[in-house]
Amino acid sequence: MNGASRAALAAARERLDALTDNTSVDASKLADELTAVTALLHREVSLRRVLTDPARSGESKADLAGGLLRGQVGGESADLITGMVRSRWSQPRDLVDAVEELAALAELTAAQRAGGLDDVEDELFRFGRIVESSTGLRSALTDQAATVPAKTALLTSLLGGRANPSTERLVVRLVTQPRGRSLEAGLQTLSRLAAARRERMVAVVTTAVPLTDGQKQRLGAALARLYGHPMHLNLDVDPEVLGGVSVRVGDEVVDGTVAERLDEAARRLAG
């Protein structure tokens, strides 16, 4: 997001944090309701254009949103949405993206309250790896001809009772409401939000063999010193790297594997 939309999203996130600081608010229910609003705004193009029209006053847009949502969602969700439409958005789609992000953050808050945010982070990462390695599963989950109940049933069979309930809900929402994104991109976004919720950066670490607990702690501490921020490690084992460790933080890759050094030597010889 750019300019006005970025500022509007930041303000909306602050309102969500203030709201969910109150433990009497059902964060998971809030996530469900915001997901429903996301679907409505995604489906109704003319509505989201009206709600982001800079020529209309913020109060008139808030009144419109409030009237539409009254009786459909709880007061907390309605207040969040009316607050958002009072803000200025660079383009209509940004409002939809922002509501969807708040829905995910509300679900992550529910997981955090239950002490399961660590599990959700790890499970989102592992599920992403499973999708990447299974062409059949990815095809089934992204098949546009498949119905929402069919995809939900498939995910329930895969995750039900095996994953944190918040992980299951996040993945089901992503798969059944992709909104034009790839499944992989959606899972990466959820992972980043989960890490940010814990105020930690995410490092994807690939090694030839599993790291010991001591090695994990030392690597995490070294990366925290390097980046000046607490670091969460998503660990992946790939025998093809031969040895060493490859670390990716955002778009930055630090590759110290034997395979990479051999490739570099071959490139130099070829050059």
C-alpha cells in the first residue's frame, strides 16, 4: 500500500489492538465477522468504490457502512469498519486488503491469548512446505471448479485435530477466499503477520541435517544481533544443500552451504 492507504491501515491496526486488549472481546468471532465483510467488499465492487470515494465525507461513508452492517455483525466489527471508511484510501482494493489483514490479526490474537501463537507460526510454515512439495494437493486446493464445502472438508481432513484451531481457520479462509492471490503468497503473508504479532522477524533456515537445540539458540542469537530484532527460525531440512546453512530473511539470502560454494566455484571456472 502507498501513501494514504498505509496511514489508514496503521490507524486501523491501532484501533484493533486497542479493542483486542480487552480480553472480553471474542477475537475469533471478530475475525469471522471481518472475514465476512472482506467477502462482501470483494464481491460488491460498486460498494467498495463508494466507501473509498474521496468526494464523499467520512461521516456519510461511515453512516452507509454502519447501516449495511447493523444487525449483520457485532458492534466491535461495525465500529472498526466505520472507522476505516472515514479514512482516506489510495484505491478501493486497499480497503478490502486492510479488512482482510485485520481479520487475520484478530485470529492471531485469539491464538496468542490461548498460548498457541508459536504453534500457529510453525504450522503455517510447515503447511506451506507441504503445499510446495505436493502438486496434487495444491491443485485440489486451488481448483476453481471445486466448491467451498469440498475444499473445507479436505482441509478439515488434513488439519482437523492435528493443527491449532486458529491455523485451521486461517488456512480455510485463505483457500476458500483467495481473492486472486497464489496460495503460497497468502501463506507467506500469514506467516509474516504471525511473526509481527510476536514482534519478531522470520528467518527461513535450510540445512542438510536438523539443527540441535543449542545450534538453534546460537543461530537465533546471532541473527538477532545482526538484524537488531528478535528472530523466529522456520527450519527446513534439505539434504541437497550438502552442508552448512542457508538463511533467508525477507528478500535477503545468506547462503553458506557447500552446494552454493561448489556452484560458485563452477561459475568461476566456467567464466
